[in-house]
Amino acid sequence: MDLDVFIERHSASWQRLGKLARRPGRLTGAEADELIELYQKVTTHLSIVRSQTPDPATVERLSTLVAQARSALTGTHTPAWKVFTRFFTHRFPAAIYLGWRWWVPAGLAFYLLTGIIAAWIASSPEVQASIAAPEELREMTRVGGGYESYYSSDPAGSFAAKVWTNNAWVAAACLLLGVLFAIPPIYLLFSNAVNVALGIGLMFGAGRGELFLGLLAPHGLLELTAVFVAAGIGMRLGWQVIDPGKRTRAQALATEGRSVVAVALGLVVVLLVSGVIEGFVTPSGLPTWARVGIGVVAEVLFLLYVFVIGRRAAREGETGDVDASEREDVAPVSI
């Protein structure tokens, strides 16, 4: 191949590609089509030159042109900070908001069941005796006993990290195992309700219930809400297995599954906040009203975040799924 003849024959195309690649955001439809066509041609030219006459100057020129054209066609990458900001201002809160019809009833059912079981335990010495021996019950409920000393059993930082890790695993289990017909989230909610009711019932039975609630409320409000969200979203995922609606089961699970991952990632931060409160505020020397007040403020801020920011994002069309450019192509369906 005569390289000089080859360059002379295609030089106009190369110059045109360079011109189009330098103004990607201002191209007309016809120019965008021309850019794609020239990009494919010049890519072929580069391959020919490399294989038949690997002139360094020509290879470098064509490689630069191809790289510029590819960048113009694919666009620039979104900065990480923009992805992070959009996740917490749109994708995560919208995913939680759109699932509120699942997690709000789950939370109400949890509190109702907890209250019933706790009242039953507190009012029945026979039930208390079936739980543990009298000496063990006294050890758990006495001043400075098991329930009261639990929150100061480790250094605050270590305790917060341990609680955070444990709660993150529980939330992840609720979310990811929900695909098994929503059974695991229901079981995890029930078992947590029984455990919480056990502590409340025994402490009220010993006449120290208010103290226990004062220890539980600062971190428990936000922590339990995060668990309710995880369980509710997990149950919604499981329902897609049973009734995917107009979509195929695979499409429904893919869409809901991506939203579940978004919720799981966001709840890690929420549970970190509750873990910090449990590690540093709950066992602190602050008055009960101050500790509970911090927990109430954290809970209210989270609910405002979901029902104000999340609702606004949902109205703008956010669903918690990834951007359309990152999803698989699917056939349209009738509504």
C-alpha cells in the first residue's frame, strides 16, 4: 500500500471527523449520523495502517482522531461526587418513598405485636418464670444488671461498630432474602418483635420499664425504622415473584432488585447514624429527656427526608433504579 496515496485519498474525511469531534454538544441530527459513519471509517483506516504500513506519525494521528470521536460519541463520565449526591438526593429516598405502603404497615404491625407480647409478659409471673429462673431474671432486670449494662459493655466506638455491623447484616438479609416469597423478612420482623417485647415485658414486670424505654428509644426509633424499611422493600421484592404484573418475572425482579441494592447501600449510612447514637448517646450521662430527644430528632429528620425529598424525587420520575443507559434493553409492554 502506498501510504502517501492513502493519506491523500482519506485526508478530507479525517479532517471532517476532527471538526465534528470537537463540537459534540452542538451537532445536528445529520451531523451526529455523519460522526458515527466517519468514526467507523477512520477506525478501519487505523487498522489498515497498523497492519500494512505502520507509520508512527500516521498511527498517532489516527489514534488521536478515533479517541476524540469515541469520547464525543460516548460522552464524558459523570464525576463521582455527582453520582454520590444524586444517589442520596434522588435514587435512595425515592426508592424508600415508593415502598412506604409496604414498610409503614410492617412497622405498625411490629409495634402492635411487640406491645401485646410485652404486656402479656409483664402481667404474668407464670410467663416470666417460663423464660428464665428467678435469679437470672433478677440479674437481667436489677440496677446495673444485664439490660442496663449492655449499652456500656464495650468502649463506645467498638460497641457502635459492632451494632452497626450486626444491624447492617439484618437489613441486608431482609432485603436480599425477600425474593424467597417474602418469608424471610416476615420471620426476621417477628423474631425481632419477640426479642424487643421480651426486654420490655421483663423490665416492666420488675418495675423498671420506663428506664428501659429511656435506653431503647434514643437509637431504637431510627434503627427499627431502618429494619422496617428493609423488611418492607424485601417483601415487595418477594411479591414480584408471586405477581410480576404486566412485566415478565425476570424484568420485574431485575427492576426491583436494582432498587433493593440502592436501599441496602443507603441503609448502611442510616444504620451508621443509629449505631453512633447507640454507642455514644444511649449510655451517656445525659438526662433521659435529652437522650430520647436526640433519638426523636434523628427519626423525624429521616421521615422528612423520605416523605419530602423522596416524594419530590419520585414525582420527578425517579424510581430507585439505575439510569436508563445502564439498564438492559427490554421489549415494550402494553399497560
